[in-house]
Amino acid sequence: AIRMTQSPSSLSASTGDRVTITCRASQGISNYLAWYQQKPGKAPKVLIYAASTLQSGVPSRFSGSGSGTDFTLTISWLQSEDFATYYCHQYYSYPETFGQGTKVEIK
Amino acid sequence: EVQLVESGGGLIQPGRSLRLSCVVSGFTFDDYAMHWVRQPPGKGLEWVSGISSNSRSIGYADSVTGRFTISRNNAKNSLYLQMNSLRTEDTALYYCAKASGSHRDKLEDWGLGTLVIVSS
């Protein structure tokens, strides 16, 4: 199985900060990568797919980049509603896999 | 409006079997791949299994291969997960998720989940 390694596992940030989360695949996955946001007690919500395409309705402060094995999710101007846990997900091949998650907390 | 409603969870003893169901509405079910994703209490997401729109492509996580079986009934707009030989580590909230295409793709819509607790 392709292993997805996210870093950091958690971070503290303030409103207005720029935040970057990375995801590394154990083998090349082209651009078959999505990013999700999950808030406590809620189902995940897709933010980015195909590594860099913004899902409809998602604010433009979210962006994604990367291809092959290294990927990045950036929140350019952190807002209060962005404090949540973020997951990467590879859908290049079965079994599909998620990263372990990055919790973004208020500093 | 897309809706996915899971059912079938509950408290079950180790070694026993359980069948989860997901009934969907608001879209043409047989055009989309479907998945099960689970989340143990307080932990991260784990992809469990996926099935293409025509059921010809199926995948399982290593942790459930040989014990779980995914299936779908396009006539009933329903997705299933047959779980056999359950273990305590299978305890989790199980989400049904719709892909945005007929095969592997982003998971665009999710249900609220059904909780499975495996305990003696």
C-alpha cells in the first residue's frame, strides 16, 4: 500500500497567519491527491482535488500544489473557521490511503 | 440534494459479523464509485474499501482484506459492507462516501456515519 505521511501532525497558528501542510507519498501518485477538512463531530469536506484544483465553493485562500510524491496544502490567510484537522488522500491506486492528519489549533 | 444514510452499526462481540448499509438519494447512483471510510474514536481517517460504478473494480485496505466484502445494488440505490471476523480494532465510525466519478476519484459527498463497537 502507498503510505501517505503528513507533517506536521499538529500546529498552532493565529488568525491571519499563512499555514503550510505537507504530504509525502511513499511512491509516485501523479496528481491523484485530494485534501479534506474535518471539524469535530462532522464528516470530512473536500477542499482540493487533482493536487491543485479548488473544489467548488471552497474559499480561494486554500491552495494545493505538488505532483509525484510531494504535495502541499496552503492556507494563505487563516480564518477562525479554518481551525480543524486536515487530511491528504491518494486515489491513484487501491488500496487508497489517507495521511494521519494535521490538527490546526489556535495559538 | 445528495444524501447518504448509513445504518447497521451497533455493539458486537469479537469474531461476529455485521452488515452495514448505505442508502443514497439525490444523484444517479450507478454513475458513481462508492467507498467506505472509517474513523476510530479520537483518531484519523482510514480508507476501508471502494467499488466502481459497475462493480468491476473493488479494493480493500490491507487491514480488512479477507474479512470485509463491499457490494452495491444499483437498483436499490444501496451500498453494503459485510464485515466478518470482527476485531476490537474495527471499532470506529463508518462513513459511506460518494466519489465524483465512476472509478477512483475525490470523495465528494459523505454520510453522517454509523458507529460500530466491537467489544466483549
